[in-house]
Amino acid sequence: MLKLPGLIDPHVHVREPGATHKEDWDTVTQAALAGGITTLLAMPNTQPPIFDEATLNISLDAAKAKARCDYGQYLGAGPANADIVASLAPKAAGLKMYLDSTFGELRLDDMTLWTPHFQQFPKSAPMVMHSESRTMAAAILFSVIYDHPIHIAHVSLKEEILLIKAAKEKGIKVTCEVCPHHLFLTKDSPLPQGEGLGVRVNGRTEVRPRLATQADVDALWNNLAVIDCFATDHAPHTLAEKDSDSPPPGFPGLQTMLPLLLTAASEGRLSVDDIVQRLYTNPKKIFHLPDQPETWVEVDENAVYEIKASDGFSRCGWTPFEGWQVKGRVTKVVLRGKTAFENGKILAESGYGRNVRD
Amino acid sequence: MLKLPGLIDPHVHVREPGATHKEDWDTVTQAALAGGITTLLAMPNTQPPIFDEATLNISLDAAKAKARCDYGQYLGAGPANADIVASLAPKAAGLKMYLDSTFGELRLDDMTLWTPHFQQFPKSAPMVMHSESRTMAAAILFSVIYDHPIHIAHVSLKEEILLIKAAKEKGIKVTCEVCPHHLFLTKDSPLPQGEGLGVRVNGRTEVRPRLATQADVDALWNNLAVIDCFATDHAPHTLAEKDSDSPPPGFPGLQTMLPLLLTAASEGRLSVDDIVQRLYTNPKKIFHLPDQPETWVEVDENAVYEIKASDGFSRCGWTPFEGWQVKGRVTKVVLRGKTAFENGKILAESGYGRNVRD
């Protein structure tokens, strides 16, 4: 039996408010616990997006009532809310800036709209960037000019990880996360669930940032030291949506991250300590998260089994890793002295979770 | 009579080798002299592009034979020529990196291809970026990380000039240039030569970076102190090409830059000293250009007249400023003790021009 600390996922799409047919604060925290995750940080691009006090309260009220693990809620940076989100920073996981994929109230495509956020968001509060390729480089320049540390979400490309490496070597305060699907899948990976569908038009491959090349995946593995965190970017959509004519991008990931990483550890690709650093030590520090006393995760590191969506607690009902054989099973999760998950069953009740900022 | 130093244009497309029906080293240097410019720096995106010793010699041999004013030739950064161009740096005006608009051998769209150039090109040698919007920000980050000063070509947007301002205030070694067409035209400007053609599809409006909004133009004028140089980005194409179904982007500009700026000076929008700083003092320093002894430009600052392409020496035969009334005419240019232009006539001979790096 392997005993790990309660893990932290800094990048989760809860889908509540606005799309609870995909997921809500109840199901997402069940999936988290089953994946060994005792703290998740929720992204703000819901419907409505979380971008002021009223919308923040909508999410936090739902979380307080339903969440079974601990949580934080990001604020979304919009074109005209820099002073508002700065004032709400103590209540939030941090500020999320969508610099590439843009959505309604969180649209920020002109760089002049980035400036007030970098100037006003508290220096000690986390700022997370959806910023791909050269947009990521632009975000890092803003970090330099306005002297605010930033965290780069879901790094997927060789050019990104190498530039972050160079920036860190220069002393620039940038951290980053990588998602399991960018470590274990490429744009050419066969999809176990894609039978009967053309793989290249299969909506189940759609994710942002896109699945990349083998060279990109190799660069991530070869620069493990540059990766501060692993994060799921858990982004559930129903199978009906994924298999529709306009499939939304996103994969679920909460229950598959740890087994995939433990399997890689069993193959010698990284150590269990590497995993703990990136799923506990580093995110705890980067996102200023409180201690969770009497909290741990028990893993049967020798359990070999197949990933099955039917074992999942997410409402989305599928996984891109269906049928993958993995080694390492979460058997028990204890959160603040109470057993929250054991032998495949969620034991924590709705509302047991705490806001990390309370 | 106003007496100015011999002016410097750091951004000129000579079109030789490869497209001498548009322009060549003879006609481009005639247009330069008629515009008060005694030194021009030639861009490398010719056919073939200037990206190694053989292609550099093609251009320099033609320039030596034909040029009537002084000149330098940029090298183009390619995906695999970082060591070659670094070794050729002493013979070149500098290194041009095309980070947005890409062409064949000079294609650099992956940021990993930028790194060896930033690492290897000599620290004291000029590096010029075609980099728009957030790509410009990425280029400035590379400048920070690899500690190499860079010069941003043809700044056209509010977000660009404001970011350069912020970077300079932070102490980052970045300089920039702005083209007259981005100071005097917007995307909504009527085109005097566009009669009978739909203005929005008129090839004569096509230029890169594109003509921008009034807010962008206002931001450039309001941040004149941030602008180090004016530059024409003289990019001649024939009228037949511009009015074709696939019009190539680019405007001529060598003969119109100084009259347009002097007209703005006569209106109090900037001073003659502002012009001299940006067309002589600053580019001389940024591009490490030698003195031109006994060299000056005489201007009749009270001469009012209409810009006419028919007065032009460029082979392209048109100007986007046709019919504009301007105040300030170049009457005489003396280059290294010899009268090179007087009363509308070119007096310097082919081959009189010198390479600024000899």
C-alpha cells in the first residue's frame, strides 16, 4: 500500500452553473475523490462566467451545498472587470485569463485589455493563463514587465516547454502545468472508443490545446523538471455532444490522472515522488493552499486493471482512455479525518468540502 | 531653406534580385535621394532571399554596381542558417526575422527556430523583427531572455506602441519604427486612386501590417516619444499587380515620407527636430551607421504642391498618397561632397553609393 498526500488539481471545469447535464459540484467532487484528489480549483468559464461578486457567489453557494472535497473558484478576467476581480481576489483561487480561446464576457484579444489585470490583481494572488505558443510568450513578457508571477495552464508544445525552461533559467517567475492527455496521447493516437468513426473527424479527439505531435510529447517528458504541476483540465461533455456535428473540445480526467501517472512510474518514466511534487507540493505552494490535516490517499500500487468509463463518477460518461490497462488503484481517501472514498464508494457527503479561501 | 542631415531609411524593399520589373538598386536609390534619404537598409525577402554568403553577394554586387546612395543589406533568418548569418553579421545591415508573414526559406513559425538566432547573432549587431501584436510581445520576451536588443519593424497598433512603452519603462532594450502610411492613413481612408473600384477590395489598400483604426493611429501620434525611427517599408509593386485579383501587399514610400512629415510639422503635430531624431540621430545609433561627411539635404519648407506618382523615380508608378497636398520639398541633396539630387534631377551616378559596412 502506497500512502500519498491528498492531491490537488488546479484546473477543473465543474460546469456549474449553466451546464449541469455535463457535471455539477456534486459529481465533479465525487470523481475527484475517486481519483485521489482532495482539492480542486474550478475554472470560471461557466454559464454565466464567474467574473464579479454575484457570479462568484453563485458558484461558491453551489459548491458549499454540494462539494464533497475541498475547492477554490477562479475569477475570469474580462475586458472591464480588473478592479472588481482585484477586490475579490481573497475569496478566489486566483485569476484566469483566456488569452487564446475566448468566450463572451471573458474575451481579451487585445493586449491593452491584459494590462489593467496585471497592474491591479494582487501580487501574491495566483494568475493563470490560457495562452498557447507565442501568446504564452506574450503572457510571460507581461509577467516580466508588471512583475507578477504567472502560471501557464496546459502546456502542450515543445516550443512552450523549452521557452518556459529558458524563462526560468533567466529568473522569470513563471510556473506551469501539463495535462495527462498531453503526456499520454498524440494527435495520431488511435482512439479506443472511435470504432466505426473516422478518427480524424472524431469529436472525441477534440481538446484545447489540441493533441500534439510525438516530438511535442517527447519534449514534455524530457523536460519533466520544468513541469511544476500536473492538472487534468477535466472538461466533461456528454458523449452525445462529443459525437455531434459540432463536438465541443474537452476531455474528462479526474479519475484517470493518477492511475496513468502511477503506471508511468511503474515503467520507470518518473518517480512517485515526482508525482507527489507535481500533484501536491508544488500546487500547494503556487496556489497558496492551506494544510488539510489528517488527509491522505491510499493506493494499491500493484493493482492492474482496465480504465472503464462505467467506473466513473463524472456525469459525462466517457473517457479518452477507455480500455487502457493501468497499474495503481486508489483504494481509500481520508479527508480531514473522515474516510471520503473507499473500495469504489464515495463516503463523503455533499457539503463536506471546504472553500480553500475560507 | 531648411538644411537637414542625410536621412536614413532602415526599411526598404529593393526587389533586386528577383523582381526588377518592380524596382532595382538603381531606381530605389534614385527614389531615396529624391526623398532626402542618403542611406537605406535593404530587406532580405527578395527572390532568392538573402540568407547566406552567396545570396548576400548577389545583392551586394548589384548594389555596388547600381546604387546611387549609401546602403546596407539585411540577412534573413531561416530555420537552419543561424550560424551562417551570425558569421556574416559584419557584412550586413543586421538580421531580419519574419515572425508573422513568412516566406519560403525565411519561414520561422515555430519559436524553437527563433532561439539559435537570438543565441548566436552577435550582441552588437542589429536584429529587426517583423512581429505583429502578441508575436511582437513574444519577440520582446526573447530579447529579454537572450539579452539581445531588438528593433520592432512597422509598429501600427495601439496595443503594440503601448507595450513597447511599458517595456522601455522597464528597461528592456527594444526600439521601434513607424511607417508614414500607419501615421497618415487608416483602414477607412478614402483612396484617391480608387475611383471606380470598391475601396474595401481595392488592392491598393493592401499592406502588411494592415492599415489600422483611427484609435491606433491616434495612439501612435500620442506616443511619439516611444517611436525611435520613421521608416518607409517602401514595398513597390506595379499598378497592374496591385489592381490584379491577388494584389500583393505593400506601398512605395521613399519620396513621400519626408514631405508628409514636414507637412505634419507645419501643422504643429511634431517638430522638425522630432523628424531629424527619427530619420537620422536614432537610426544612425541603432544600426551603427558611419558618418557621411559633407552630406546634407536642402528643403524648401514653404513649397506647397501635390504628390504625384508621375514625379516618382520608383519603377512601381503609383503612390497611395496621390493628390495629397503637402508642404515641404526636397530641393537638393549633397552626399559626401557631391550633389546627388537637385531640382528634381538625380545627379549621383550608378555605383556612387557605398556599403555602410565597408
